[in-house]
Amino acid sequence: MSGLLGRKIGMTSMFSEDGNSIPVTVIEAGPCKVTQIKTVEKDGYVAIQVGFDLKKAKKVNKAQKTYFDKNNLDYPKFVSEFRNVEIEGINIGDELKVDSFKEGDIVDVIGTSKGKGFQGVMRRHNFGGVGTATHGQHNRLRAPGSMGASSYPSRVFKGQRMAGRMGSDRVTVQNLKVIKILPEKNVILIKGCVPGSINSIVKIIK
């Protein structure tokens, strides 16, 4: 298996054998159950769908409930697919745990970054500010300044860096090292930071 779903617990640090402090992200990874196996013949591609965490039956729609009941599965709260995997020997209902990884593995982590709401250009695009030295800005130190031409083309070009919604984006952080695995607690410690707030759902891919 090439990945798991997990919940970001937070960050801490630990010491390496040579005494260096290593920042790590603590993730509760799994256990995840295989809810569906997709094949080229039936679906056009190969993938394994896994579910993580559980939700109440009254919160499951009719189509999902019919499928899960047919396969004698609990109702997962979060479902995701992993493509380009070896499906030989994997069956619906199999439980995947954190011990599918080992210390030293290099993984990618996908999550949703923290939402920051509507932000100005200084925070969103790292503008330096106009200051009081030019353009007659006087008391508009954090203003974006000029953003378009005059009579031609008489509009602001698409893609112009301006104020707007920031955060809540799907972010992938690549090539993170697995520092430690605690199989009895379903916990994995990954070097560095991963996107998302505490208790957010992340996808770990090997």
C-alpha cells in the first residue's frame, strides 16, 4: 500500500542520535479500511479507495449507505483514493495501519492550508508598501498602488496581484522523512511541517 489518511495532531521536536533537535509533525495515521478497489476493466484506472474515521448512519446518504451495507463496512467519515498502487492481495474491508510505513521512508503529505480570509496585498503577496517618498501616497502606506494603464487598455489585466481570499488551498509538501513510528498508538512522526490546522485531515503518500 502506498498511503494512508490521517489527522494532524500538532508539532513537537525530538533529538537525533547526534544530539540535533528535529522539528516533527505528529499525525494519527489510520487505521484505514479499504472501501473500494478500482480496476481498468471496470473503472478505467487502478486505484484503492480507503476510509478513515467513522460517522453516524443518519449522516450517510442513501447511495453510500447501500454500498457500505452491501460490503459489510462501517460508515467512514473521510474517503480518498490512492492511484498507481499494487492491488494484488488487497480486498475490500482490509485494515491498513501505520506499520505500512517504516522509519526513514520519504513521503509526500497533502492537506488543506489554513484559511486566512480576505487579506491585503502586503500579506497576500508580500508587497513592501509604498511609503511616503513617492506617488503622493501620504497616509496610504499599505495600499497596492497603481494597478493598470490609463486610456489603453483601460482595464486591469487578469492575474494582477491584488487583495483577495487567502489560504484554504490544497497543498502538497514533498520529500518529508519519516522520523519515528508508534504502531501501538497509530502515530507517525514526520520531519518538518505539513499543511493544515490541528485536527485537519491529511493524506500521506509513499
